Amino acid sequence: MPLQIYQLKTVTYGLASSPYQAARVLNKLAEDEGHKFPLASKVVTNRFYVDDCLAGSDNLEEATEICRQLRELLGVGGFTLRKWSTNCQTVLQHIPSELWESDSLMEIGRSTVTALGLLWNPRNDSFSFKIPTLPGLSTVTKRIVVSETSQLFDPFGLLGAVVVNARMFVQRLWAKHVSWDEEVSSEESAWWKDFRSELTLLQQLTIPRRVLSNSHRNYHLHCFCDTSEKGYGSCVYVVGPNHGGKIDSHLLITKARVAPLRGLSIPRLELCAAVLGSQLVDKLRNATDFSATVTFWTDSTVVLYWLRAPPTNWKVFVSNRIAEVQRLTKNCQWRHIPTDLNPADRISRGIRPSQIMDDALWWHGPPFLKDPVTCWPKMLPNAIPNSDVDQERRNTVALASIENDDSIVSRFSDLGRLLKTVAWCLRFSNNVRSEKKDRFTGTLTLPELDLAHKTIIRMVPFQMKLNN
């Protein structure tokens, strides 16, 4: 039978190289044909997430033109974009109906589209969450808890305060060394069953997709950071005028971490939260076209004090993180916020699903964000040193010789003579303690002179002095 060669002409789903191949082909297509389709080229380069394209525009004409260029650009490469969805039916009318997401898209309020793990309703332009249906439980084990926690998919962290609560519970099970299929205690079992029973409430949430007005670009970003013994996190809010010109604030994105079990101090955890917030804002600005000014908030006076000083003033743990925060927030301002006004307090301690539903502080931030700067919490004075600050201060060593008239060093003005004298003394001391065959004789050797040099250095007293 003759040898036959089969050539695969599609990207196989599941291979390690498949995501790279898909992205590389699209980028190459935008590079080669982008000069013909400038609007589509930017979308293909910056708005594709594997095989999903999420893009938009501030006006109808540009949105229609982007759709046309996208179809033509990808058509050059032999690709056909399908499952088109939009919150503007006029734009959709320029696309063949067989390429729409579904026919039910025309039925108001019935269609939702999956977008990066979220459900998007194009009609009312809002996000919602698909919460998995969890079966009834007779026993609760660590395996079940971890499995059900992993099903809470929240890419933007809009439910971060709830999800981190479940992760904190998982950590408690790990800390108690509970095996995978061992039934947890009755108290822990009751807590988890009560918590999971409230998860279905999250399906009732509807979150507006649009957080900025098309006609206004005067907006600002505010990042809040906080920590507790259980965890730490940060949340970012966008503040700007709505269509009516009234100032609105909306939760944009959050990030949370469970506190490590090794037991860091609260000031160090607060600093970790500041690093997390700085990195979150940096990624947000790099991934989007946000160019607004950013204000960072923390309720930790210690972190604010650390940030006002050079990183070299502090110990390695604090120094490295202060340097990172100062680099990422170089042109931004850090301010103090009272704990009761800090929305990041929700994400550092965790809340239940029933509590997040109508929590205005979580969804819209503190009320003063809508007020002028003069109404914001007052800045704290610079000088607030305390034991937490001084504990992380790096100690510097100052070496100073103290003259001692009784020392052999003070009896010589020539280093060479001093070295030889000390070397002869050391030889004598060694010989009187050694057997005859192990004794040194003859002229002084270099190792003996080197040992004498080190001995002289050790003979000179030093004083340790803290650099205040």
C-alpha cells in the first residue's frame, strides 16, 4: 500500500500550541492587510481573546464601519465571524442574519450571550452571572468544597468579596489538615451549606456594562486597598459624569488574595494589598484605553508613611514592595481613608451572597467620590512614626575605632613591625601547645602573616551605632 500523507489544515482544540497558533495567525493577518482596514486592524490586534472578539464604538457610524472592515479583513484570511451580537439593532442589520448569535436576539429581554464567562444581555446592555446548580449534600468534604468553589467563575472580580469568602473557608480546611474525602465538622458543614444555599441569589444581579458616558471623557479612577488577618485585596472604581451630566461611580474590577498561613504582620499585609492594587491598575491601563488620573486609597497609616520614604530606609521585605509601588504609581497620589468608608474592607474579610446584593458601598464606592476634592477625607500629617514603622526600619552600621593605650596596636607606628610582632607571638602560642613535630620554625610564612593581620583587625574594638 503506497504511503499516504495527511495534512491537518485546522487548529486542533486542546493542543498546547493551539492558542499561540490562533493568535499568531490573526496578528499576522492584521500586520499584512491592516493598511487596507485600519479600524479592523486595531480591533484584531487588541480586542481578540482567543476566538472571541469584544469591541465597540462611541457612535453608530464608526461601529458599522468596524463591523464591515472586520468581516472583510478576516475574509481575506478565510475566516468568517459568526455569532454577532450588539446592543444596537441598527448595526446588526448590516450583517447577514445567519451570522447572528441566534434568532431569539430579536425578542426583547430573552437573549443573553456568553462573553468571557459572563452573561451579557444585549437588549438592556447589562451583565449577569450564571451560577451552577449545586446538588443537595448529605456530607461535606474538602473535595466537594474545592470543586464547588472552582465553579464560581468571575473574571472581573465583581463578586470578589463573595468568592474570597469561599477561598478563606478552603484555607481553613487546609490549615486543619482535613483529608480530601474526610467529612468536615458539623459547624463547618452547616456554614458551607448555608453559604452555598445563598449562591443562587447572585443570578438576580444585573450589572450595567456601560460605566462611562459617550459624550464625556472627564473621568477618574480610584483604587482602594485593604487587608485583614484572613486576606487582602483591592478594588477599582471609575467616576465620571453620566448622560445627564450627574457624577456617577461604578465598580470596575477587583482582585483578592487569601492571606498566607505563615502569619505576616498586618502592616506587611497592608503593603501587599497596596502592591496588588498598583499592579491591578497597571494591568487595567495597559489592557484598555483608560488614560485617567488614578487616586489610591488605604486605611493603613503605616503604609502611607513607608511610601513617603526611599525604599532603602526599610528592610528587604518592605523595601522591595515599596520600590514596586512607587514605580507603578509614580504620578499618582496616595491618600488615607477611614476603615468604615473603605469598600476594599469587603474583599479583605469576605461577605455572604445575600449581603452583596444591595451593598451600595461595594457597587459604587464611598459617597464622597461624587463630591469635590475638598469634601474628601483629610490628608494625614507626614510625621506618624510608631513601633510598626520602626520595626521595619533598616539598621545601618557605623564602624569607628576606639583608641586604647593598653593595646599592642597603640605601641607601634609601623604596620610591618606590628604584623611581625603579632606573628611571632602567635607562633610562640601555637608552639607551646603543640608537640615538637608540629611546631613552626624558621622565618615567618605568608599564612602566619595573614593570620596576624586578621588577628589585629579583631583586636581593634568597634562600636555599633544605629542610624537614626
